[in-house]
Amino acid sequence: MPGVLLWGWDDTNKVWVKLQVDADGLVKVDMSAINLNDLGDVSVAAPADDDLFYYDDATGLWKSRKLEDADIPAGIARDAEVTADIATHAAVESAHHTKFTTTEHDVVARHPLANLDPLVCSEAEADGKVSTHAALTTGIHGVGALHAAGFHTAGQAVSKVIWKDAPAAVLDIDNQATSIDWTDLDLTAATSANAKFAILWMEFTVGALGASDWSTFYLRKNGTAATTPFWQMFHNWPDWFKITTVFIIGMDAGQVIEYKLVLPADANTAYITIHCLGYIE
């Protein structure tokens, strides 16, 4: 666009100069057409307070203004104000601030009962129901309590049988020629403190009996008056006849039973061996 007049800043001479656009479209400076002496000094007005840029005459550069505090509109917060607002906000102890700093984290707070669903029982109600349940003595509760105690009342069909790994010898009468009156037989070492019955194996042998005589061996629970004989040997049985048997006998609270041997005057010697195979609690 020939003939278009443009102006450009000559930084060397610190003046505005005319620029000419030639027919070829290039911008050129026709220095011959410029008389620098005629231009005189270029005066740049001092920047106003609201100017963002100003001309620095010493450097010949346009520079951005640094806004001073007074230049900032009142509606824009300053650094100090922002810092103070943040500190104030962080110190607030209400609403969500308290929720995440004390109530739910640092201090455990219980919800009031009024906040519970009606179908959810309170701690006191739960304790009461547990106590009531624990106090039941019927059905499985009664059986379980008796079983835990190790013995059962009449009508309870629950018991525990303990078989020993190896039989324990509890009585050994050898070559006995005279009768023995009621004598305690302590089964504590072979049973348990909760045992009520002993499972015993016995071998009873008598050498020989006179005409019309018999020999009797008794066993009973300690402290009872029953004297019903358990085993008898008769005179018409072969000499050295042997009885071998297994039986169950009740014991007292101290796991003690009693035995008694009756031999006639003309009887030969007797041999009695008893082993404990197990017991019932």
C-alpha cells in the first residue's frame, strides 16, 4: 500500500520517525526525508496513577507499573487480609470444623438414645436380655449347666464316660485265708473329682470250699447300708474256680467304695484282683 504513512520508534535517537510502505509491500525508513534536527525533543507525559505501562526515559523502554497498595481497589483483598481470614477460618470450632477435629476424632462421643432406631435396643436393654438368657435353667440351658458341673439331677439323660488309656490296678488280695470286714477302697487316683460311677474289672478265685459251704465277696457305695452280695462261690464248684467280670458301681463324693470278703473256716485261700477301666461323670 504505497503512500501509507506509518510511524516507528528510533531507539538509537530516541525519536519517532516516518515509515514508508513501498509498492513491494515492505516497510522502509526514508532517512533522507527526515531532518532529525527539525523533530526536536520527544516529550513523554508522566504516567497517570491508573496507567499500567509507562515510558522510562532513562532506558528508553516501556515498563509495567508495580501497583501499590493504594492502587488496588477496595474490593480486592490484600495478602495480609487473606492470611488473617485463613487463620480465623481454621480456628472456627462450630459446624463441620468441630465434627472433624474433636467430636468424631479426638473425643469419642456417644449418640443419645433418641437417635437409635426403635428396633435397636440400648446397651442397658441388651445387658438385661443377656442376663435373663444366662439365668435360664430349662431345656438345653439346664442340661448344659449340669453337664458343666460334672453331674446331673434325676431325669437328666446326659453323662460323660471316660475310658482310661490303660487299666489301673486298685485292689490286689493275694492268698487271703480269713474273712475281711467292710473296708474302704479309694478310687480317687483312678477316677476324677466329678466321677459318680466306676467301671471295674474283677477276677475272683477261691482254692476250695468245705461241704455245704460258700464264699462271698461284697461291693457297695461307701456309706450305704445295702449288703446284697455280688459274687458267691459254692462248695460244689470245682476247686480254684475263677470268676471274671466287669461291672459299674456308684461312688460317694470322695470317690470311695467298700468291699467285704466272707470265707468259711474250712475254705482254702482267696485271690481277688480289681482294675479300673474308666468312670462316668
